[in-house]
Amino acid sequence: MTLPRTMMAIEIARPGGPEVLRAVHRALPVAEGDELLVRVGAAGVNRVDVFQRTGIYNPPPGTTDIPGVEFAGTVVTTGPLARRFSPGERVCGIVRGGAYAEYCAIPEGQALPVPGGYDDVRAAGVPETFFTVWVALYGQGRFQPGESLLVHGGASGIGTTAIMLARALGAGAIFATAGSDEKCRACEALGATRAINYREQDFAAVVRDATGGRGVDVVIDIVAGPYVARNISLLADDGRLVFVGRMSQELDFSANVLRIMYHRLNITGVSLRGQSVARKTVIARALEREAWPLLCDGTIAPVIDSVFPLAQAEAAHRRLEASAHTGKIILTTGS
């Protein structure tokens, strides 16, 4: 197969707003070692891309400056140490960067087969949220069947995935927060026991009342800042608060240390981008074993909010930052 010498990609001209994203031509990456070179069909848009664009979260050393951490597409070449996937096979997965492009290289261990019946758009809406939610719930969160859960940003890609996956794997009560009644209805349609419009109600009071004062076992938080103290107040004995994002501009918070001590609470966080290929490979195999059958049989499915051509990455970022979406925003290359 003859490959082109260059590809279209999106680069960040300088730190700033969505307008700094621009389409350029770059040399194709090369599949080295156990890597796969994939012709990207679609890429997911995530908050980490916004943080990179604004200059507050630079990619790990040695990573391409092209943004994008998840994609789906077709393998075109493989490195000499790749063993599982072959040219022509369709894969999806997470990378440290480079997904906003027509071609992207990925370590084979981080790649997963595209779920049966999925096109590239649906498949690109899976990896980042499923990797993150899996670690947040079943790694750091140690979530068990029958336990209760509060998910902030319930209509986001992370939120919709957390609701569906927790429900499918036997959660008890699932609470979610969202910014409109429409988004709350969407959360409940996905399996939330109760969704709370945080613009109109105090989520802490609602959850405390609904649980008879007990609270919840796990909180998945993408907001942080002013939510932290209320999250801690809602945790049941041995409860776990897991940060998976930071939409608030407030970096610091005060906490009731005595409550944390007396109720044996655990506060932790998840950040996948800088983790090793070996660690991500372990997560990928767990997802393939536990979550992929649920995707293939239709028990759960990624919620796709909107689709933009790759060249319109600016518009996709504007929609994400406006929190106008429910589910995933996807870029397509036309491949």
C-alpha cells in the first residue's frame, strides 16, 4: 500500500481560544516497535484537548504537539514488534496525542478492536471515557455491585459512560448532576436513579434526603473547586471521592479533615495521559474482557452529541466549552 507523504492535521498556533486551532499539513508518523499506524476515521474531542490548547496542560515529553487523545480507524502498517493487529483491521484506542489528524500511531497494547457493528464515529466515542471511567470506578473507586454513586457532569462523555457502565454492572442508586432539565432527563434515560439540575437545586441536599442521610459510596467529580466540600459531606463510611477533571478555576479547597478521618474516606484522582503503555495495556485488556461484550450486544453504547469535519475543530471546541453537548463530540477525517 502506497501511503501519502503528508497528512492534514490540526495544530495549536499559540495558547488561546478555539480560534488558534488551524488545519496544516504534516509528515505522516511512522509505526515503530509494536506500534500501529492507523488511518484515522474519527477522533473524540475532550477537555484535555482544551487544556492543551489553552496552555495549562502540555503533552508529556516526547509527545507530538498535535492534539487529540482518542480515535478509531483502520490499520495501514505495523511496526516490526506488533503481533495482534494487521493492516486492514479496524481499531480504536487512546494515545498521548496526535489523534486530530488523518493518520496516527498507537502502541498496539492501547488499541482495541472496533466493537461489532460500530462505524468509526461511534467507535471514536468510546476509548477515552471508557478508559477513564473504568479506572475511576473499578480502580481508584473500588466500586462494587450494589453500591451507590454520584456522577457530576452526568451529560458529559464521562458522565454518560459512568451512568451506563455502573448500571450495567450492578450499581445500586445512581445520582447525577446536569445543567438543564433536558440533560437531567437524558441522564435518567441512561439509567440514573435521580438526576439533579444543579442550577436549580442543591445537589447535596437532594442526595442527602434521597439516601436518608447516609450519602453515597463513590463520587465521580469532573468539576472540583466549590463541589469538593459538599462531595465529602455526602460520602458514606469508607466512601471514595475520585477526581477525573477540573472544570472549576478554583485549584484549592478546604476540607473537613475530621470527617475524612472518622468516616475513613478516600480522596483520589485519575489521569491517564502520562501513564505507561504497560499500565494502559492492562486497562485495555480489562475493558475488552468486561465492557466490550456490553458494547457489542447493545447493552450500552456511547452517546454521540455531534459530528464535525476535522477542519472545523474550532467549532467543536466551542460547543464543548459552552457545555452545550450531551455525550461525545466527534471529529471526522472523511477517510
